[in-house]
Amino acid sequence: MSATRPLLIVNPKAGTGRAGESFALARRVIEAELGEVDVVYTERPKHATELAQQAARERRRTVVAVGGDGSIHEVVSGLMQARAEGHTETRLGLLGLGTGGDFRKSFGFEHKLSAYVAALADGQTKRIDVGKFSCAHADDGARVEGYFANILSIGMGGLVDRYVHSTSRWLGGSAGYFIASARSLLEYTPARLELRYELDEGEVREQVKSRMLAVCNGQYFGSGMHVAPMADTGDGVFEVVDLGAASRLRFAMSSSAIYTAKHLSSPDVRHFRCRRIRVETLESAPTYLDVDGEALGRLPVDIEIVPGALELFVPR
């Protein structure tokens, strides 16, 4: 392997197990445009994080996440861990072969191989922000630290994560999210939350009751839900969208509006901006987190933005 060549980190299990086969067919097209590349396949959860961190330590100029949103999350986490050690030269590329694809939508990527490869070949990049969080472990309550590229949500999304992994494998992305969301809506009761957040005017403290609170760097989550159309991954702030505590019936009747961003006009929904936020639960039962589509902990959580943390290849 050579540090001058792009390193492609491939999750062969992405896309309900089709990514490995798809990449094998695509590699010739990729190398025709980019020249020779190095390829490594992930073998276990969080392996992509280890591989990305090591690549940055070795001053690899470009690392490409090949898979879905989960693969991007792991690669970003590895690059951010390396950044904390002082390794800041590695650029991030995307090659979407997963079932989700929410993160890439914020940058206008067409979901086809030629579009991903063109972005890498053209060389146009954007400095993007990354979220950093510290929360309680879902089981033992120990502190867990990590990063997210797209969205961290609090409440119903944590249950959705748990259910979607057992359904999307055979249903596909959107159908799996729909069924998991419906099940979570039936089972989840809006949580009472205490918020502390900061922007320019100082700290705000308040209590809210909500089915879901989304702390957004990107615009989309949940396999196409346009939860934060105002979000800009390079402006140094989070857009926080509180979906409120409407009844199950009213929430279900209006939930389709989130796919077209019309949910923001609902009286149940509100939006604010911040650079850092702490969220605690006032409930006795745990309130879980969804971090870039992964179930990675529960409240309390501290979240802050790391401005311009990574350089990402984007389409022209």
C-alpha cells in the first residue's frame, strides 16, 4: 500500500449485504478515473474507525468510505480520533453503496457510481463541521464519547434504531424504517427533557416534552426524512428540531410531512440553533439516542460542534 493512493474502506455488509459484490464490479470503473487505489474490507463493527484512524496516522491523503451512513459514521469517527492526535491532512470521500444515504443528500450527490467517482476525480472539497458527544452507555451508564457527521436524535429515534436492524435486512431501507418507526410510535411515550444550550446570546435553560429532539449537522435522517432543510454542514452551528409531544394519532397523521420539510409549519414543532447543548431526562426510564442511525447510548448527553473539522470531496 502507498500513502499517495486513495484508501477505500469497504463495508461488504452494507446495502443488506450487497456492497461487497457491487464494489467488486465497480472497482475497474473507479480505477479508470482515479488511477490505482488501495482497498481494505471491514471485518467487524467499528473496524472502519480503526482503519481510518490508522490511515490518517500514516498521513494517507484521501480515505473513502464505501458503504452507507453507518460506514461514513465509522470512518468519520476514525478521522476525528486521529485529528485529536494532531493528524489533520486526510480528506474524506464518499462512495455510497448502503441502504440509507442520508448524509450524502445534504451535498447534492446523485446516488450513482459515476457521480461519486466524479466528485473524487474533480477534487472539489468543502470543510465540514462534525458533532462531538459524550453520553451514558445504554447498559451500564458509563460515559461514552464519540462523533457524528450527520444527526444525533434523542427519544423515539433510539427505539427506531433497535427495531430497524431487525427489519431492514429483508425489507430494504425505507420500508424497514417505516415499520420500525410505526412500532416505536406505538410504544414510545414523550419524554420530559431538561435542555441547556448556547449560541451567541449565552446559555438558555428550559424544560420540554418531546417524542424526538434532533440535533442536526446535516439535513436528512431516517432514510429520507428532510428534518432540517436549513442545516449547513459548514456554518459552525447545529440546527435543533423538536418534533414535540403531539398525540400518537396527530403525530402519525402529520409525520409524512417530514419527508417534504413541511413539518416545520406545524404548531407542535419548533426549531432553534446552538453550538453546544446538554440534554438530561426527567423520566425514571432511560431515554435513548440515535447517532448517525446507530444506537450508541442514552441520556444525559453533552454535544458540541467542531467547526471545519474535516475536508470532504463534494460534487461541483
